[in-house]
Amino acid sequence: MKLKQLLLIVSISAGSAIASVWGYNKFTHQNAAFVQTQGGVPVNYAGFFDKNASGDPVDFSKAANASVQSVVHIKTKIPAKKVSNDLPRSRGNLDDWFNQFFDFGPTVIPEQRASGSGVIISEDGYIVTNNHVISDGDKGIASEITVTLHNRKTYKARVIGSDPNYDLAVLKIDGNNLPFMLYANSDDVQLGQWVLAVGYPLSLETTVTAGIVSAKGRTIGINSRQGQSPVESFIQTDAAVNQGNSGGALVNTNGQLVGINSAILAPSGTYAGYSFAIPVNLVKKVVSDIIQYGNVQRGYLGVSYPTQELSEEQMKQLGIKENEEGVYVSAVAPDGAAQVAGIKRGDLITKINGAEVTSGLEMSSVLANFKPGDKVDVTYKRKGSEFNTAVVLKKSPGNYEKVVSDNIGDEVGAELETLDSKKAEQYGIEGGVVVKSIKKGGPISKTRMEEGFIITSVNGVDVRNVEELGKALYSARGTVKIEGMYPGSDMYTYPLNLNE
């Protein structure tokens, strides 16, 4: 009897041990994560992984080999030209002799050559690239553009159209059955997603680098260097991008185009971990408009806003609560779309068609997807209350001259007027703002500035009209440096305290 009991106990113990081992193995194979203790404290892995999940790395070879075929090398040439101040000649031959003797004659700007990248988007040779690849600011569009494919075949290209506000351009080469890249949907791009940058950096042959999407909807203010109404909503990546990559492709692991590489943040001048691409959904809209109409069909809201982030003190002065986010309306064009819809200066725009906006550039990037005549829903706050209105976008941003002049004039204590273009040419400047009269007790009256002064820059930023002066002052803080001239005099500088 005792022997039977002993055998039964041993059998039960052995069965329990086998069951425990089987259960442990089954559990750990089904779930890679489990609980353990360390110093008596439970420690967990970050998450559970499906038993069928693969730990194999992503294969970039197919996407890379497919995309390099449709990414091209663009080389441009801007011919040399003579420039001069076009000053009136009042001393006849003596003036010619003086200039020749001291070599003060016309200056020759040497021939400019540059290179970048582009992406073929159709089998008959349409190519998208950056505006700054095929133009050089005041020097204009390149007179000669050469496109070289991955197979080293070379074509002459012509410009179909470009827009500096988006930093995009469309070229055309004559060809058939060319390799082209398919569009992806940039709205589907996710943070942490693998992407490839393809282009011709530093004049190297086709180069592919890999990285992840670091951020979406980035605005860095770079397009304001070339456009008056810049649009920015970059995809930020850590894929290595350098000079020459501009206009090249940002592709997903399927080899589809998700963006056009456009800019880098590089303190040293070369890649430092931050590169930016224009989302392909915005690219599609711009390319389609340029091919169909010759230019971008852009719908404008008709409001002006600060171009830089407001300080806490400025927000307090404008009545914006600390936790409120949106776009402060600093001016409304009297002939603009917003004015018709009832939006006023001082309103805080928070949403466009349900999409939250926190900066002017972000709002511009949302509106950039719409054409004139399109209706958008605008959500805004006024004195703490929220309102909604439908705005029919217009072709033009509207005329802010009188509105901004009155608003800025009230704030700085002066009557302001844009300098006449003929007088600007006579004075040898690109433009400016005339201080016609100074109001007693205003901020300008507390400087040594006199009536008739022509403002040409604020904190080193050129201003050619009242609207640009308004934007510069709305973005400034504390004491700013006002530079300019009196007719027929040298340049003067005045400190202007905006807190007065």
C-alpha cells in the first residue's frame, strides 16, 4: 500500500514537471517578452512581439536599383553679364576718363555654373526639380540646362515653369519610353519609416543614402529667401543629403516618390543629420498646375501674419492666452477673401478645413493645395469665442498697402508711404518706406529720425515697401535697428524701441 502511494506521488510529480516545462516553452515561443524580477522589482520588456514577426532587416536593393534609373543629374549655366550703377553722366569725357583710369566702369559678373538633381515623372520626359537648381536669384533662370541620365545619356532641357515660393520647377527633355518614378501618397508617410535619398551630391555619380522620417510638416523659413509668399511643409529625414542632392528623390522602400529633397540644416556647410524634402502631394499639385496653366494656381486667404514666433510678452500684448495656438491675423486685405468672410485683424486662426494650424507657414502649406474659387472652412477665435466661416479663396492675396500703412503708422507713430519706384532708381536703392510725418509721443518721435527719412532695412532685412516693413516690425521684438537714408545723403541708423 505504501509502495503504491509512493509510486503515485512520484508519477504526479514527474507529470507536473513535464507539464511545467511544456507550458513554459509554449509560452516563451508564443511571446518573446516575459516578466522577470531584478532586485525584487518586476522588469518587463517594452512590448510583446508576434511569433510570426521577422527580425530580418529591410532590403533596400530593389527600391534603390529602380529609383536610380529615373533620377537625373542637372547641370546649369548662366552666362557672364555686365552691370553698372547707371549713374547720370554730367562731366562728359572727363567722366569716361575718370572711370577708365580708376577702373570704375561696368562690373562683369562671371559665368555661373551649378549642378543639382531631378526626377523624371513621365515617360515622355517631364522632370521635377528645385527652383534654386535652375535659377540664381537676381541672375535669373539658367540659359543652358543639361540633363544626364543614370545611363550617362545626355539631353538639353527647357524650363516649362517654376515657382520660387514652393522652390519647385518643371523641365522637359525630348525622349520616349524614359524610366520614370511613380508617386506615393505623402500623407501616408509615418514617423520612423525608412526612406532613401537619391541624387548627385557634391558632383558624384548617382548616390543612394538611407534614413528614417524624423518629422513631418517642418517649416524652417528657407523659401522666404527666394519667394514673397513662401510655402513650407517639409518631410524631415536623417538620410544623408548634401549640395547637389537638391531636386533629387526621397523614396520609400517600394521605390515610390514621397518627396523632392530641397534643403539641409548644416552649420558646417555639409550634412549634419537634418535634411528636408517637399512632400510629393504638394509636388503633384504644383507640377500639374505648371504643365496645364504655365504657373501655379494658388488660392489666397488674404491675411497677413507675423513671420516669426511671437514672444510671451507680444502674445500678452495681443491678447493671446498662454495655451492658445494659432495664426494671429495682423492685417486683412480690404479686397481679399478673408475680409468678405468676416475675418478681422486680431483674430486667431486655428484650423483650415479641420486641420490645426499653429504658424503662418503651416497655414500657407495647407492652403497651397487649393485653387482660386475653392471654398475652405476657417475656424478662428475672437475675444475668447470660437467661430467658423466659409472662405472662397481668391487669385491674389490682396492689397495691404493702406491697411498695413495705417496699422504700422499707428504703432510707430508716423505716416508712412512706399517710396516711388522712379525715385528709388534715382537714389540707387531697390525701394523703401518714406516717413512722411512723425506723430508727437510715438516711438519714432523718441529717436532722432526726421521727416523725409527713407527706411530701407529692419535688423538687416531689406524692406522695399510698407507691407514688407509691416512684416519685419510685426516679427521683431524689443529694440530694432532701422537703417535708411535721406535723399542725397549717406546711410543712417536709428534704434527704435517697439515696447514704447
